[in-house]
Amino acid sequence: MIGFIGGGNMAEALIKGMIQDSRFKIQDILVSEPKGERREYLQQTYGIKTTVSNREVASLCNIIILAVKPQNMDKVLDEIADLITDEKTMISIAAGITFSYLQKKLNTKKIIRVMPNTPAIIQEGMSVISLCECFSGSDMSTVREIFMSVGKVITLPEKYMNAVTALSGSGSAFIAFFIEAMVEGGVNMGLQRDDALTLAVQTSLGASKLLDGGMSPLKLREMVTSPGGTTAEGLRVFESRGLKGIVVDAVEAATKRAEELGKKQ
């Protein structure tokens, strides 16, 4: 049985992906959630079993996904620690919570860290998995299938997880911020806001699909940019204002913040 401790947005995204995947059965999913309204919603929407008890999930499930906020992790781990054995696979999707901290609290090495991101809600997520060497291929196959049900998956060493948190975890918000700015630019030039939003979103989607198909960012930029043309003039403003450096600095700042959160454990 696969259990979720915490029934928030990311847990819901994973549940939605899993029940649309024939490899998972609704009756094999159990979620603990403190809010009664949220439990009722998850039950009615997805037909899964829910409980108010974290200990029930820890006791009944062999794969347990810790889908709680980093600031609540300590309390949850203290509550379930005595029920965790090496036969259970623990998966944390909390930013900044390290292997060493989880292993110390749970007294087991069968722990996986995963950083998914918000587009998992529509099965277009990017999840990065980090794990210790104690896992066999069979142990990992189910874990990969869970996260592949909501998008793409890659595996990286833990030392990269803070950078992953910044780039793909926070990245959706960064892209949304850029699209907001594009929309404002269009509105300032006379477009209706709804039309500007449609143009900006579809343009971003199309560019992303070209890049996902193997075209490099540089190649796409060169294809669109004619010497002395409109694109060149816009890019000139980006360069003069140091946009690339600003974006690099933002990713670095988010990475450092993830490191700081980890040190508070």
C-alpha cells in the first residue's frame, strides 16, 4: 500500500496521476490529512481512503510519501518514528530536508528525496529523485512510476537538490513572473489584457515545445532574431539591463535559501 502523510496540492497531483495510471489501484492508496474538509474532498474526488492518523499510514503502508511542509516535518517524524522499519520506503518531497536529518530521525536508510514541481498538477511536472545506494532496481521501479505518472523524472545526487529546488521547484514562479511582465508590456502598447495573456502564454508554450523537441535555446533565439529587427531590439534592452545576470542571481539566491532551510534542521 502507498501512503501519503499530508493531503495538500502536491499529494493531490500525485494521487491524480496515479489513479490515471493502470499500474496503481485506488484501493492501495491511503492519505492522512488533519483537515476534515480536505479529507472529504479527496475521498469524493478520487475515491481513495483517508484518515486523520499519520500513525495509521505509517503502520499500514510500505511506501510512505512525506508530503508535509518543511516546518512541520520534525513533529510528523517524531510521531511516526517508532513505526518505521527498513522494510518501508520513505519518500520526502519537502525542500531542504536532508538525508542525514531524515535518517537520524527515522533510524532507517531506505529514504528517497524527491523535488517535484507545480506543473505536476496537470501531469507536466519535473521531478528529481535522489537516493542512497541501498535501493534495488525493484524498489526504485515503483517510486519512479509514481512520479512518472505526473511528468518527467531524472535522478541526481543529493548535493544538487538545492539547485534543483531553485531551478525547477521555484522555476514555475520565475517563468510566471516573466509572463506577467510580457503581458504588462503588451497592455502598455494597447492590447487588451486577456489578448496579451493569450499571446504570451501560447508563445511560451510553443517555444517550450520547440526546446523540448531538441532545439537549443541559442538556436531558437537565432531563428527568431533578424539583424536590426524587432527581436534584436528587444534583446538589446534585455542585455543593456542585465536580464541574464538577474536571472542567474535569482537562481543562486533561491539555491542559497534552500541551503539555509536545510541548516535549520
